[in-house]
Amino acid sequence: MRAKMRLMGFRGATIKPLNEEAAAELGAELLGEAIVFGVGGLCLYLEYARQAGQARKRDEEQTATLRDLREQLERLQQELQTV
């Protein structure tokens, strides 16, 4: 309860102790919010990793295509020089 009050901006206020039922309810709520936040963060991380992997793969494919085009251009230039 003290942590919750500090997050809300109340500093130094005296707080009466919670009964066991209210403390359990508050703890369950806090745990539930932490789980939802954690799952959301994990989803964001996994999506970022997926997008980064796709971008890396796309860059590698573009590099390979560019390399092939350069090799073809060099072969054509050599053929023109020999003719």
C-alpha cells in the first residue's frame, strides 16, 4: 500500500495497516498487472526481433542480387572487349 501511495504522489502520509483480505486483493491485482505488462513487453520484443530478422534477410537478398548483376555486367563487358 505504501508503494501504491508513493506512486500516486503521496509522500510521508501515514497509512493504516490493511486487513489480510484487502492486502491479498491488492497483491493479486498488482501481480495481474505485472503479468499483463510482462506479456505485452515480451510481445513487443518478439515483434521487434521478427522485423529485424526480416530486414536482415531482405538486405542479404538485395546484396546477393546486386552481386549477381555486377558479375553479369563484368561478363558482358569482357565479351564486348573480346569482340
